[in-house]
Amino acid sequence: MLQGKQSWFFESPPVIQGYASVVGPEEGKGPLAGDFDRIHDDMRLGQKSWELAERQFLEQAVNKAIEKAGADKSQITFYVGGDLMNQITSTSFAARTVGIPYLGVFGACSTAMESVAVAAQLVSSGAAKQAIAATCSHNSTAEKQFRYPTEYGSQKPPTAQYTVTGGGAAVIGSSGKGPRVVRATIGKIVDMGIKDPFNMGAAMAPAAVDTIVQHLQDFALAPSYYDMIVTGDLAQIGHSIARDLLAERQIAIDQTVFADCGLLIFDREKQQVQAGGSGCGCCATVTFGHLLNRMSRGKLKRILVIATGALLSPLSYQQGESIPCVAHAVAFEAEGGSQ
Amino acid sequence: MAGQPTPSQKKYQELANSKEPPRGIVRNSIIAFVVGGLICTLGEVLRKLFIAWGFTEKTAGDPTVAVLILLSCILTGCGVYDKFAQWAGAGTAVPVTGFANSICSAAMEHRSEGLVYGVGGNMFKVAGAVIVFGTVAAFFIGILHGLFHMGG
């Protein structure tokens, strides 16, 4: 049901029946290693290309989520997902293997929550019995498509971010045990004129803040309602800017734990990831690993996840265009969390 | 969004700039100077060796460059060069080793798209611009050189 200006409230909240995350070696060396379902030592997974490897990460996450949900693949109505590759090939090709009716969505890294919001809406409205939301990214495919060849020796500035290698998936159904999807806010495009593709955190921070403020306004909630408000991949610079912007808008963000998936997934002191993690896989693996695990263990009752996306292409920045950004928020609550 | 930034965009960009960590120009320059210098010293040692092995002052340059290119390509193939370059910066980018790395890494990256369109078509993806502008610059310097000699 539409609530406020641009938010959905799910009266009969859809349930995350199963979720899974599969990651690469660098993520496995990070502080969240214990929360992932599977950690691969090899970024290539024995495949012929990086693109095939990325698809593998996604397929494994999808299959694991279905297995953990105890679901029957043939009974799942829709598959909703996207990724960072041109024409979202990783997702579309994985959907070919999975064989579930498929809706491809794209919002760069914000796809992680965009797909959850769409899938939850389908289930909540009765348009689907069960739906899967899944996204992925791969460090080497992203480097290849957006930056330089992976082995090219260019020095990255401290504002750059490290694209997470991994896939995250969730099976969403109308009933059962598990965290609930209670609210969602669809973000609008915000462009503050940042042009540097090596400073995506700064480009995306205003979009994240816009969506957070709108979400709290649409539901008349204070930040303290949530145990944790987590952005997708703002990393160190974007996170610090977002804090400042929220303070400027008089949002009492200090009343809750304000975190960022890109900062949670890596140890920036020990790992060479510059400002932190990024990519669809960053928000997806941290949410469908660490965050929902903590919720299942009873450590978190209510969280708001805001996936942030930089909607640039390699052509658009070479042509001198600024980076339009978007952020989508989804609120998860533990069983009985809203009572 | 073409055109001039709006006042709110300008204000935001100032905030974003203030949050950017400094790039450590002094540190980067010193490392680049030392690493670049060491690579060139290695080149000089190789050149002296080749002269000792019977090459002349003029011909020793070719095998020296070939050995440096080979070393750079092997390190690129082993996945070491990019990690070293993140630390060394311009120190590894400027000498001939950086040029070899740019060609080798692009060729490796696009091997999955086949030998012709993949390797052949993308090998000079990064190095191409250097070759084009290097040749253009050489052309103009050549003309100046010619004029200078005609005058003198």
C-alpha cells in the first residue's frame, strides 16, 4: 500500500524464508567471513572468463537460498534481479539456468534493495506466491567494464572503492518463519554534479540521505525506531558526508547505529580496498549474510537497509557527464519485531 | 547535467572536496623517484652486461629493453605488477615496464573474447593513446628539428 509520498507499507509483511550469500577470497579475509554461506578462494572459479565466474557466484547464492528456504524451485513464481554488467547479463544468464519466470531490474548497486522491494510488493499484493530477489557483482568484471584491465598497474586514489565479488539472494514468501519485509521507499535520482568515477561515495551520499529522510517522513518515524540504519556502499568518504548531510537536515542519526555495508565487509586497515567496498554484491552479501544473521540470532529487531547506486556508464563519464545516483530503502523486522 | 552547477551543487561539491583525504604527493613523489630510479638502474646494469657480452654501445639498448619488457610481462602475468604499482605509482608507470604492463594486462583481460577481436582488438586499449600522442609529438619535434637545421 502506498504510504506518504513514495513508500510502500506491507500490511501482511512478506517473509524472507531463506537467504544466502556466496563471496570471493578478499571478502573471506574480511571481518564478516563467518556470516557467508560459502567463501571461494579463487575469483575465477575455474571458469573461462570473469563474466562466467560472476554468474557462478550468483547461481550458487540463488540455489543456496532456495535450499535454505526449503522451497521447491518449480513453485517459485518470479525471479527479480540485476547486476552491474552491460545488459545485466550475469542475472539474465543465471535466470536462464534457474528457469524461473524473470524480471530484470537495474539500479546499479541500488539493485540489491530495488529487487527486494519489487519482489516483496509482488508477494504482498498476491501477484506471486514466492519470489526470489538476487544480485551480484564481481571485482574483475567491474574493473574490466568500468576501469582498467585487472592487472594494469595504475595507482588508485584513496577515494576509490573495491567492488565486492559475490552474490546474495533471498526467497520471499507470504508466510513462514524468518525476518519480515515491512516497508520500502523508492528513491528518486539525485545528482549533485560529482563527476569523478573514483569518488562514488561522495556522488551517492546525497541520494542515500534523500531516501532516508523521505522514508522517515513517509512513515513518521524517528531514526531511533531502527536498531540499525545501514547504507549500501557509501564507504568511508560517502558515509562521513552522509552523516554531515543528515545532521544538516536535523535527523538525529546518532540515536541509532548508522553503518555502511562497504565499511562492514572489509578491514580497511589490513586490506587494500581504499575507501571500502562497493557493488551490488556488497549490499546483497552483507544484508543476506551478516545483517539477517544478526536478526535471526535476536541481536537486531528492526533495520533499514538503503542500497545506493551510481548510474553512470563508461561512456557517460568520458563524455564529461556528472554521476546521477539513486537509493532504495527496505525495512526488515524480526518476527514480532513490530509489536 | 550539462552547464553550470547550481548553487546547492557547488556547496555540496565544496563539502565533498573537504572530505577527500589528501593524496600524499610528497610521499608518492619520493617513492616514484626511488622506484623509477631503481628500474632504470637495473636497465643500466643490463646494458653494461650486454656490452660485456659483445654488444656495442649502440646495439646494447635493444636487448636491454627486451629484457625489461619480458620481466614486466612475467610479473603482470603472475598478478604482481598491479599490486606493486598501487604502492609505487608513477615509479612503475613511467619506465618502459609500465608500457609493457599496459599492453600485456589488456591482452590478458580480453583473451576471453578470442584472439582476433579480444587480444588483437584490445591490446592497445590503454597504450594506444600513448602511441598516438607520442607519434604526433615526435612529428612536430621532427619538423622543428628540420627547420632548426635548415636555418643553421
